[in-house]
Amino acid sequence: MTRFEQPPHGFEEQLLTDLKAHIVQRSDAAPAAGRLGRPSRLPRGRRLAGALAMAVALTAGGLAIQTLGVGEQSPPTASAAEIFQLAADAARQQPELTARPDQYVFTELLATTRERPGSGPYTTVRTQLWQSAGGVAHTQARYRPETDPNGWGDLRVLRLDDPADPDKKLDDFPSPAYHGDLPTDPDALLQHLRENPVDLHLPESADEEAVYGSESMAYTTARSMLDGYVPPRALAALFEVLAREPGAVVISGDVVDAAGRHGVAIRMPGVIGGNNDLVFDRDTHAYLGTRTSLVRGGTEDLYSAAALLRVAIVDRPGQLP
């Protein structure tokens, strides 16, 4: 069994730290988060699934919980499996991007995040990420408040934390962000995911055999790939694999993502202490991003929403498509 490398939570926390620092420098901004959904324990580190998290991570100013559609409304009209199949059909219509190992996957997102779980205003930050297509360089990023078009911070290198010493940075590069070699048949892709699980960077006390041997691990790995770029046919197969995951449900009512787009949300299983949703366009069923909510005392509270705006292949960090 081969594991491909997922950046440890320190990567996501570094992204959050960088955003907070940018906010301190520009008082009208607030942090964003990047990772898109995989089984995790919330709220520590928040481990969002948002380059497509990473993702990391991104409408301006405050944002009410109701605006993002947390809470019960009308019942859903389709099952999660049906929505995923429609998302697969939409994926096949996308133009295919190709990348050399020395190029970068450019991702732009809007992340609306609450300053503190359960309290404080919602704020929005625009994030641009340059992830190494071949996993041969560190990710670089820059941020600005959505309220300030001229407020871009400097380009920053994001390096992974040492799991044993969070204050120490590793020289290890993250995994390739361009997933160009994935099978395009759902059965073959599911087998590939089982044989090549994402590295969860478990603590030494964890039962690795139980975690990596569980049936849910392949679906966790599938969701992690939304953090990079997956070509259209493979992305369609990935959504068809996710359609098989037990426990995924469609959230009632209309959902509005961080960019103001109307969508439908599928709540994924496996999150402890909160919920992580994948959001798809209500009409086209194209993938839009994620949102994360915390559950405290039986009450659900939206914490963060990340909206994917565009993805492209570029030659160097800082270059725009």
C-alpha cells in the first residue's frame, strides 16, 4: 500500500496564521481557511477541506448564518448519489488542463470565516494559491480583504510544520497538486484510492491499521483530491465514487456560497464535533467549494465557507492566468 502525502494540519494552520497576520496589518480583513472535507476533529485546527482547500481557502463584510443556508428549510428533492452523478456529468463538460511537473496549479478562492467559533462577525478574504503541479516546490499564497481591491499582501511561501514540533518547519514539499494520472473508470479509481490512501499524519498512539484499513479511507482520499486539480474524466469518476459513500446526505433548502452563488450542499460523514459540506451549483451542478459548521449543545453554527472561483495552470508563483 502506497500513501500519497497530504500536508499535515500545520499547513492549514499556517494558512490561517498568515491570513490573521494580514488582517492585523489591514484592520478590515479576517482569516480564511483552506482544506476541503476529510474526517477530522473540530474545532481544533478546523482542518477544512478548501485549494479546493486546502485548502485551503474564500461577498464582503459580515455574513449572517441564514445567508449561507444553515438550518432546516424545504426537504431536498434529490439524493446525495443523484447530485454526485449530476456533478460527474458537469465535470465531463469542463475543458481539460495539462501541466508539467515544474508548473503550478493556480487557485483563487473566497473564504468567509468567523473570527471565533460561535461568536463574532463574519469576514471575507480573497486568497490566491500557487501549488506545485509535480510536488517539487513549496506552495505560495497571497491574500487581501474582499473589501479592498488594492489590499493584496506579499507573496508568502507556505511550508509544512513538523508534526512532532509545530514550531519547526519541514523541508518536505507537499504532494503534487496536479492529479493527471488517476483512473477514469469509477471501479478502477476506487481500487486506486484504496491502494494509495492519503497520509493523515496520525499521532503515534493512533491505530494506523484500523484507520487506513477502514472502508471509509478511500472516500477520505477521494475528497482530499479536490484540493488540487483533477482532469474532467477523472473528476467525473471521483464524484461517482463519492456517490457510493454511505452516510452522505443532501442538506435541505437553498445554499448560498461565499461568492453569493446558489447551490445544493451534500453533508459528508466522518467529521467529529461539526459538519463539512460539499457545495455544487444548483443549476449546472458544477463543484463550487465547501462550508464547515460546528455543533455545540445541539446547535449548529456556521464557521467557515470557501468558494472556488477559478483554477488554471501557470509557470511560476505570482503569475496570473
